Amino acid sequence: MPLPSLLPANALRTTLMALALVALSACSSVVTQRDYDPTRDFATYHHWQWASPRVVFTPDNTLTRSSLTAERIDQALNEQLPGKGLTPARTEKGADVLLQATVAYTHRTQEDPFYDGSWGPWGPWGPRGYYGGYYGGWGGPGFYGPRVRRFPVTILQLDMYDRRDGQLVWRGRVERDTDDSASPQQRAQIIAGLVEEALKQYPPGP
């Protein structure tokens, strides 16, 4: 006689679907972090210029390094910084702040509930399988457990340095799932969106 299920099949399916929806809703595809030196008077910053190097890629290799990405970042900054009170300086000495961008490629992991409704040939309370133990008897639910998935992630970090003393005064960092299938036009829009998100709270309020 097969052992009874811990939960009816329909109830378990409903529970796991709800957990999956909660996990997906809790996972944001865009994560933003900001930091700054509160002792600085950002109202005195009017002109910016690139630091050297302008854009740092990590890992730094021929697969990640892209002059196209650097040009898109430059274009987005030139379009958006005037609205933040910063215009390009003609020379580095004429700049109040120096900007440097870092583009990092990494991965994030996401753990989702996994449910296998098939029972298989082992009978009740057979082997644990790949992800978890079996629950229920013949015709009931199979097993469930976490399934870990990896997603490619792109990070854009903008660092602002006071040109006079070389100290970091502001940082904006945005993390977004990578879309490898994006067209060149879409990539430009993605970069512009990352720059906009990074600059959203610049200059910092009192």
C-alpha cells in the first residue's frame, strides 16, 4: 500500500507556483547603489572631464573590452550631465571633477522552487533524485527542491573625483541582466538607461 502524500498534488502545485511568483517578483533585474562624500559642496562643481583611463573593463580581455561600449557611455554622459549642472571642460585643468566608468561582467544566481510531478519507477520513498526527496505515493507528486540558475550580469560604475585633490567624491553603480541578443541600437539605449539610473540622485541632496 503506497504511503499517503504529505500534501495533495493540486495543493502542492499551487504552493510551489506561489513560491515561484514570490521569488521572481523579489528579484529585480536592475540594482542601483550610490555613495558620496557628504562634506563636499557639489554646487561648486560645474565642469567635468574624463579621467585616465576613461573606461575600465573587468575582466579586461578582448572578449569584454569594447570601444563601442566606451563611445556609448561617452555619448550618454554628454547628453545627460548638462541636466545635472555639469558641462564638458575644454581641458583637464579646466574641470572641477574627473569621471571614470567601469564596466564589469559577472553572474548572479537565482534559486527557484523546482517541482517534478512524475513519480518514476522506484516506488514510494525511492531515491532522492537530483534536487530533493520524493513525496507521496503512486499518482501523487514526485519531488521538489531548489533549482539554482545563473544569469549574466552587466555592471556600470561611474566614479567622480575632485580634480584638485584627486579624491573620490561620488559613485553610482547599476547592475542589470545582460541581453546578449540586443541590437546595436538597443545596446545604446541600454547604456543610456544605465547612465541615467546611476546619475538619478546626482547631485546629492542636503
